[in-house]
Amino acid sequence: MSDAPYNRLRNHADAVQPADWEIILARPKGDPQARLGGQPMRGFLLGALPAMALAGVADAQTSVVGVASVIDGDTIEIHGQRIRLFGVDAPESRQICVDAAGRDWHCGQRAALELSDMIGRATVLCEQRDWDRYRRMVAVCRRGGQDIGRWMAVNGWAVAYRRYTIDYVRDEEVAHQAKRGIWASRFEMPWDWRADHRGR
């Protein structure tokens, strides 16, 4: 994971890889009864997705559904697609925090474990918000309707990524006030930690 801007990939042909066609569904915005070529568009046939990507249809939204593997505290993988949780930033895997007694602990690893425990083997639905420069989908992901990023923030295992959105600021404040998760310790903000350790 790196502190990279969520740059939108304008070349949809590059952004959507053949291996992803079987897991990504494209849905038109607006009227679900809209028609394409005289055919109902409740959901595109998966085979139509490459054509849509090549045409660069910006209005289409993509969703990925499946059992997720946890990469770190704010990144998961579903069917080979890496997905960065939108709006939150968790401690890096190598990041260390210092508890109230002055002891070091691996808060980045713990954040990933908490995320893994939260998701379990449940089906996760991720709705794309953007793509980052590493071609990871940036998405709001839900388990049983619960926003996973919000859960991470309100439980103190990730902070609100204000650089991109204020959606999770209130959740972070709740965790901070209650000293949940990393807020019970001294820690460096994940983006500062990355900057300090870049290239090491």
C-alpha cells in the first residue's frame, strides 16, 4: 500500500483486465429499465463489459462480490482484484505503535487481523469509487450491509483519510474519544509513516 492519489484511470481498456470480466458487473446510472440496442439493461451481460471499457463509458459503476482475502488493514482482494477501502487509512503492516506503558506493539499487523476477523468468510460487496495509480479499485465495501471502512474507523483500526473525503471523520472522532484501537497508543499517522519510511 502506498500514499498514492486516487487518480482516475481514463483508459478503461487498461483499467479492466480480462481476468476481471467474470467478477465485475457494470450497472448504468439512472433508470434501471434503460435499454441498450433495444435490450433491457437491468444488468449488462458480462461479455459486454470489454466493449464498454473500450468505449470508455464513464457513467458505468462497477461492483465486485465475493469472499475477500485481507492484504493489510485497508486493502482486500476478491477474485484476484485488489481493492483499497475508500476514505480510511490503516497503519502499515510494518508500523509500530507505543502503548500507555511505553511498550511497542505491531499495530499495523493488528489492524489487518481485526479486519480479517470482521470480514471472516462472509460475502463482501465492493462498489467502486475510483481507481488508484496501481490499478487497485478504490471502493466502499460492505459485509452484510455494514460499511467495512466505517467499522474500521469507529473501532480505532483506521483513521479517516481526510485528503479524499470527510465521510469517516465522525467515526474516527468516536474512536479517538473512546481510546479504541490505535487511539489507546501513541502512533504516527499512516501517511506520515509512509513518507518517513519511503524507500527503506
